[in-house]
Amino acid sequence: MSEFTIRHITRYTYEDTVRDSANQIMLYPLVGEYQEVLSHSLNITSKPLVNIHQDYYGNQVGTFTQAQPHRELVIDSQLKVVINSRPVPKDVVSFEIQWQELDALRSKLEFIDFMKAERFEALPEVKAVLEEERCKNCTPLETAQRFSQYVFDTFAYRKGITTVETTLDEVWKLKSGVCQDFAHILLVMLRLTGIPARYVSGYICPNKKGMRGEGATHAWVEAYIPGYGWLGLDPTNNCLVNETHLRLAVGKNFSDCSPVKGTYRGTSNHTLEVSVVVTYEDGKTPLVDEVVALPVPATSMSTYKNSFRRHQEMQMQQQQQQ
């Protein structure tokens, strides 16, 4: 069991007054057997009413508006959580029976979205890799771990080289990126093999051993393992997800899980800053802040409809209207 305190601040500063801001936030941790929220406060500029609903995948989603003119929007989320250790899955039945069980899931509604692999030009190359890497007598668990190892070994972790607009073809060619790129490639590999897989957004908390993405927003994959359920795999760190990973949302891909996104009316010039601070397990020693500040150039809705997708590293999205 581990206890963490997390503060996630999103700050939009506009060049001129804007209005009619409509926003969606997915900053509410998923609550379950292995994740308990001790406290959660959410402070937003002008204290708007936040309406909360549950989406198709079971995520808590908040929506709010800022109709009044404003020059700044700050969303300050503060969490105190306990994450319990998850049991490690074990293969107790034959690999043939497990693959048959997964094949039967193709017709079940709750798994359909998580078994469809995205189409892209390099798909034949990916399939060729799968043939080389896949062990014919391996169980789904062994296969999932083998593919996670492949992504970890093959792709270099480099910040700033990709954005949320970077296609799978580009990531495959670059053989580098950040956590969400690693997650998207692993999703494709698992789904092509017949293993249901879903994207997870959240935070990776420090364990004093050093991991990629510590103290920041993070992304990984959950694969469905027969006899066990959804198993978290972090290809960025080549590990099973356990008590250092805090889950915020799940979905088909990044677009289903974006922590913050919205629209507003006014100037297209603004600066977005994101700060994430996670304390160590003693609850006192903070990890160094992740602070990102990006100036955003003027854009037009007619030429660029999803300008918020430029902000991959903080997993934010913003769309602007003139």
C-alpha cells in the first residue's frame, strides 16, 4: 500500500480577453479495489458549477463553462490517494483454452472497441514483427509481456520529438516518442494478436528507484487476461502496473482520456502552462515539478481545427473559435 499527494495545475493565459469558455475535465481518479481517494479538491477560476457524469467507459467526466470575459483560466486539482498492491496474474489453464476464451470475446459489446486495431500504412511491417516476436505456445499473459518488452527495447524515450498529432506511421518510423506513443504502439500489437487492450491515462508516482514519467501525467495499457481481468502494462518502463500508477481514465486511445480540453471564443494567442507535483511515499518529500509553458501561435478554425492537440507532453487539448 502506498499513499501519495498529487497537485495538477493547468493555467491558460490569453493575450486578450476571451469569453464563452466551455471545458471538459477528466481529473477524477477511478475508484476501485486497488485505488482509494482520501481527498480531492478542485479549484477553478471564478468557481463555476462543474457538472459530473459517467461516460461509456466508466470514467468520471466534469464539464463547466466560463461565460464571463476573462484573461486567465486556472484548473487546480489536488489529490490524496492510497494505491494498493495488485496480485500478479498466474497462468492456471492451458494457452489453447485462454486463446479460445479471448476469441469468444470478439462478439461481446464491451470488448469490441478494445479489439479493433487502427489502420495505418506500416501495418504490414507491424504484422511481420508480430510473427517474429510471437511465441506460438505462449499464453496471452506471456505474449502481452513479450510485446511490452519489444516496445521498451525498440523505441527510444525522447520528449518533444512527437505530438498528439503524430501518426502511428510516424512513431513507427521514428522508433521514439513518449509514454502515449509507447502505449499506442503496444495497443496495436495486442489488438492485432487478439488480446483486448485499452489506453489508460493517469500519473506515475515516485518510488525512489527512478522511472520514466515520474511525477507527471502518464499513459500505459491494460490488456485483458483470461482468468484475471484487466492487467496494466507500462511499456515506457517495461513493468506491470502496480502501486505506483494512479489511474484517471480508460478508453480506446488518448482522445478518450484527455485530462483537459475545451473551446473558447476570442483571441487565438495564449500560453498554456501545466505543473504536476507528486510527493514521495512519506507524504513530505516532493518530486521536482514538471512545468511546461508553451506559447501558441495565432491559428484559424478553417486551417487548423484541433489546435489543442499540439500539447502532447501535458496531455491537454484545446480547440479555439474566432
